[in-house]
Amino acid sequence: MTLRMVQITISPDHERTLQRAIERLEVFHSWHVSTGDNLTVYHCVTDAREVQRIVDVAQSLIEHAKETRVTVLPVELALPRQDPSALSSAYFDRGRGASVTREELRSKLAIGARLTTDYLLMVILSTIVAVIGLVGDNVAVVVGAMVIAPFLGPNLALAFATTMGDRKMLIEALKSLGAGLGIAVAGAAGLALFWPNLPDTSEIAARTVFGIDALILAIASGGAAVLALTGAAPMTLVGVMVAVALLPPATVLGLKLGAGDWVNAEGAALLLMINIIGLNLSAKAILTWKGISPRRWAEKSGAVRSRWATVALWLLALIIVAVLAYRHQRLPGL
């Protein structure tokens, strides 16, 4: 069980309201101390999945008491050991909840969605490594390129933004993802122009055809990424999975465009698009299943509309790409 400590600083005028709210929540232990500036600091130790409800209570008080402050801290050890049986059955009914709050997710993903110089440089470097691996038919080098490819952040930010109805983050994520993929494609195309007799290796050929396995890979990658993020698990290996779905097809698309191989470039483009769609659909589904949503009712209403609108758009895009992929694979000479 992952424990967190929530510290809430509040004025005496709202102390009783907070105390009553805490008594109704699933808290292992709580206490409060008075400060010298006429404020009270409440401390609550609880399971990580219960933190969001406590933070929501505190945020509702912030709207009426500007001096209210909330701090969430990880708990490495708590003695005596906490007994899960102290939690009610209603808590276990919420067992699929996230171990991080929506505020933590927004903060993490806002950083990953930023279009920075470091992000662009990482895209350029990973593209160069990917081109060397693909042209040399070297699987190890291709995997190395996917390790350093920074595409995890923008994709998760895109799914989170459409789930929460966050237009600012949505625009930022689209800019970063579009710029990153655009640089990967353009960079690979530029390298192909100066690469005489570009070989058609098995690593390149594998990224010019579409199969149901590619869609399953993208769906698994997006779902695993969100599960790791909401469970506060290490993201490194999951980031590689996301890069598997995006970097090689984008690089092959650029290589084929640079070589003037329009038919196989179309195949790589379709594979890239189907992977983006699969990633975002599964990421959105897991975020919804985890109960990630805005706090206020008005924001929730807008988020629900945004969620279903984007799901409809992704599904429509999936149908269009599937039809194009079917047409592509039936072309003569393929």
C-alpha cells in the first residue's frame, strides 16, 4: 500500500468545516497543530488513492479562504503499519483509482508537453540514430533510438487534455507532437537525399506495411503508459514502447520520401497515423477508467463533451486510415 501525507494549512474560521470533511474520508491517522500566525495545519496519512478526495475538499475551501495551502508528501515509512481493514468497503470499490492526483498529472504532463529546445534536440538525435539503425538493419541501434525519443510526454498530454477539456494543454501537446514528428520526417528525408543507393532493409520494410498487430501494439503502449503514470510507476520502459510506435514509422516515412518511393512512403504514413490513433484512444480509455476528471460540475460537463467529441474524431480517423490501408495493400506490386 502506497501512503501519502497531506498537509492543509487553514484559518480557524474554516477549521471545523475541514475537520468534518476529513472525518468522512478514508484516513488512517490525522492530527493538527496551531501556528504562530493564527493558522492551523492539518496532517492526514492515507492511501495514495484517497488523496484526490482530500485535495478536492481543500480546494473547495481555497475558493473561500485564500490563505489555505495544500502540500502532498510521499510517506516512506509509517509505524505501526497501517491496516487496510481500517478502510471501508466503499474505498475498495474505488480500487481502480489513480495513485496520483489530477493536479500532479497536470503538472507532470504540462512539462512533457512543452515545445523546448531540448525536446527538439532529442528528436533530432533520436532520428539520426534511428536512420543509422534502420539503414544498417541493426535492431539494437533502432532500440537505442527509441530509448532517447521524447514522444511519451506529448502523447499523454494530448490524451489528458482531451479528457479534462484543457484547451491550453491540448494546443501545447499538438504543437510539440506535430513539431517532433515533422522534424523526424524532414530530418530522415534530408539524410536520404545524401544517402546513395538507400538499401531496403528488413527493418525499413517492416515499417511500410500495416497489420492488426501494429494497432494492438499502439493500444497496449498507450494503455501501459497511462497505467504507469497514474500508478506512479517508472516511465522509462513505457516511453520506449510509445517510441516504438512512433519513431520508426516517422523515420521510414522520411527516408522513403527522400528516396522518392511514394508507395512505401504512403505505407509508412498510414502505419504512423494508425499508431497515433491507437495510442491516444487507449490512453483516453484508461484515464476515463481511472476516474480522472475535473473537480467542478461545470468543468466536468465540458470535459465529458470534449471526451466524447475526441473519441468520435479518433474513431472516424481510425476508420478512414483503415480504409486507406486496405486500399494501399491491394495496390498492384505490393
